[in-house]
Amino acid sequence: MIGALNEFDKWSGCKALVTTERPVPLTEGVLDRFGQYQFRKSNDETGVTTLLDSRKIVQRRDKPNKQDIIVPLLQQRIEQNKNERIIVFRNNRGAAEGCAKYLAKDLSLPAANGVLSLLPTRDLSTTSRSLHECLNGGTAFHNANLTREERAIVERAYRDKNGEVRVLGATTTVAAGINTPSSTVILAEKEFVGEDGRPFTVAEYKNMAGRAGRLGFNEEGHSIILADTATEREQLFAKYVLGEPEALKSSFQTKDLETWVLRLLAQVKEIGQAELSK
């Protein structure tokens, strides 16, 4: 989902084909630590409902964290729907892996033995051993620390409607061009961890939420952003659920013109490195 084209279609000489219809209904919303879920349905109906009994949200470590909500929420959704397939988006590799590991212990899912049989068993990295541990508990994770082969196996296993992996802890790269249809998407954080530490844009959120409820896989999808307080729930709902994706904006900067020209020329095979260095 993208925002205004800023005449990109005219610049590229293409005709814009725009549709706002979604073949599978998607309910978007924000869940706070008291179990209250503020939602908007595909028909624009909005409201607040009790999605999770607040008594199930208990502090599991030395201080409150998202795990307190994620565990009972997934336990409830899997109990209510035996075909539930869930992606939990985390904003860094370690969090995605750690989430899959504690869910493998707490959800009591059957082991994904068929997937395990496809993975290498010798000279495993620390991350590869963690993946084996998760699959033994019916979950998996997807991040750049896995090998390309391991990521491909995880993607196929999760994509299989009758597959053994029902819960996937993932970084946001899964939302960018990787076919991972789910019934529920949970966004545990609201910002990237990087040099700028910037919040997600509305377009990035919509892309992640759009993993839920995919044609041919689900009859309905749900996206759930996690919030700590009722005030934060309302703020996130207004910003992301009701928000419009940002307009397309060129990253071309005239002050870096020389760099852009060199990058462009470097892609032309006929121009050698010696010529570029001039």
C-alpha cells in the first residue's frame, strides 16, 4: 500500500492503476496491557472491545515487557482457531529469535519434525541451533543471521497451509517481497532499531499489517499493534490504523549529484573502473 504518487506515473510514462478493494477483509487495531483492543474493520466500523482477559497479562520478568502480552495473546488465538498462523514482527534479529524461542516453550505446539529433517545437522552456528530448538516447539524465526538455505526452508514451511510451522518471529524484512501469508500479524514495536531509530512510517506499517488475511489462505485477517497504556493505544490507532500512507518521495539529492552519477555509471558494463576513477 502506497500513498500519493507525486506524479511518478507521469514521470515514468505509465498509467496508474489504483484499487482500494481488498479481497480478504482485514481488521486492524491496537491492544493495550489491559486487554482492550481498539479496532477498525474493513467496512470502516470502529470500536473498542476486550480482546484479552487482563488477568492473563502478568509480568514474566523483572520488569514489564511485550512478552507479557504476546504469550497469552498467542495462546488464546491458537486455542480459538486450530488453523491460526501468526507472524510476530520484532525490530531486530535478536528479538525475533528470542520471541520464537520463548513461544516454542510456552505454546506447547507439536514439533515441526518434517522441517527439521530438511535442515543441516552438522557444524551448526549458534543461530542454527536456536532454529532447531524453536522448530522442536513448533515455531520458527526469520532473520539475516540464518543462512539463505535456512531462510528458504522456513519460508516454505510457514507458507504451507498444512505445514508444521504456525508461529513465526520475524524482522520487518519478511514484509518486503517475501510471500508469508498469515491469519494474524502482531507488531510488538513501533520503531526501527538503527542509526536513526525512526518510527515506522504508515506505509511500512500497512505493508506489515497486509501480511494478514491473504487471498487463497484466509477468510479474514487481523493485525494487532501492542501498546502499553490506553493513551498510547489511542495515539497509535490514530497514527497508524487511521493514517494514510505517505506520498512517494524521491531519494535523489542534488547535493550528492556526483555520487548518484557514479552509481549509475557503475551499473554499465561497458564502463570500466579505471574510467570511473577519473
